[in-house]
Amino acid sequence: MPPPKATSESNAAAPNTASDAAAHIVELERAMSRLAHLLTRARRHDRAVTACGITVDRASVPLLRMLADADEPLRLGELAARLDVEAPHVTRQVQRLERNGFVQRVADPADRRAQRVRLTDSGRAAVDAIRTVQRRWMREALADWSSEDLCALAILNHRMLDDFAEHTRCLEEPESA
């Protein structure tokens, strides 16, 4: 049975008890799992890169997006930390992306022995193309949503992700003695 369709009107009068909150958390986890599954499928990736005419493997897209959103080139260790993956994974991805001309390594101005990674013009064009296709698909899927609902969804998603990030930081901090 599919989950109930949520609307801002139906949620406005929802009671706010502990059992209601627990039920909402269950449904939110289910929805997020479905979304994660949908967004990370190989077929979806293959359709996106075909639609934008580029060749990049699925595992490289988050790294390219991270570099595109960064204010400056990032060290490999910083990329690994931000992506929450092991450093060797990032090293392999960067090597692959370098061979394909999407990224390049540059000297770290703070430590000439260290290197940072930045997008090339081809890398930025690839990210822009992927984002354009995915945003078009999102616009098409959510075409019946009001501007207000889209705004509320964006605000609540950012709020949730910020809270998740903060909670993760708290979990990773060593307990003080």
C-alpha cells in the first residue's frame, strides 16, 4: 500500500503528540529510503548522462558536485570527509576524473607539498549539464505542486539536512571525560 499523499493542508491540523511524532518519523524514514533508492539507481544515472551527452561514472557525480559547490579547490582528505567515504575511494575517483579531463590537481597555497583538486572547465560543464537534466526532471515530476509547497519543501529539507549534519558531528565528537 503506498504511503498517504502529504499536503500542507492535511499536515497543518495534525496533532503533535509523542506517538504522532514517532509515526511521522517512521513515515519520514520510509520516504527518505525510497528517495535515496530512486536517486541512486544506475539506470537513472545512465539516462541522465545520456540525456546530457557526457560520460562520467555514477560514483564520480557526488565528487564533481562537491567540487562545483566548494569555494576553493579541496584536498583529497577534505573531499573524503565531506563525502563521508574512505580516502582511497576519493583518490581513485580523482585519478579517473583527471584522466577524463574533469578535474586537475593544483598546489595547496598553504603547503606546497600538498595538493588540492579543482574542476576544469569540462568538469564544470559536466556538472552543469547533469544538474540541468535532473532539475528538468524534478520540474516535470513536481509540475502540479504550488510554489508555496515547493518553497516549504526546500526549506524543510535544508533544515532537516542541517540538523542531520549537526547530529552526525555530535555523534563523532569524542566524549569528554
